[in-house]
Amino acid sequence: METSLDPGAEGVQPVRVTLNVRGQVQGVGFRWWTRARALELGLVGHARNTADGRVEVVAQGPRGAVDRLVRLLSEEPSTTHRPGAVVSVSTPLESEPRPDVTGFVER
């Protein structure tokens, strides 16, 4: 019988995701809120406004923490006083984690 020494190992594997949030998410503190939650979760990456009114979020870190951020971005109603009004969140697109990324910034 084979057992894992770390039953939560899948949740700590590093992952990088990119997703887009639509709604009233620019000019309301949404990027600041996203950065604060990402830092609390130990993630690196960025949140930036796009020309068409979306906020692009790139988050990298342990899978469990990234999944938690995606849930916080998506939940309606927000249980964390998220600013603005989210209409939709795109399906997270995974890519290779980048070791050169540090911190979580608003762009």
C-alpha cells in the first residue's frame, strides 16, 4: 500500500494562471483589493487594467492559493468586501510558472 507523505502536495505545486475580470472593475479599487488578497495568499504576479475595461490578473504560486484567489475573484456576492461589481471571470489559462517574477503589483 503506497501512501503520500504530504496529502496536500497537489495544492502546493506551483502554477501560473491568467484570467480576465469583466464588470465595474476599473477605478473602484479592484486591482488594489486583488493585490492585497494575492499577497495574503503568498502569490506573485500582477493585476492590470486593459483598454476594453477588463482587469487582467496573472497569479503564480501554490495551486491551492491560486485557486483560492480565483474563487475570491468570482464569488457573488463577495464575502470579502471586494470593490466594484464582477460580471464575469474568464476560465483561468495555465502557463509555466516564471521564476523571475517577484511580488504582486498593480499595473
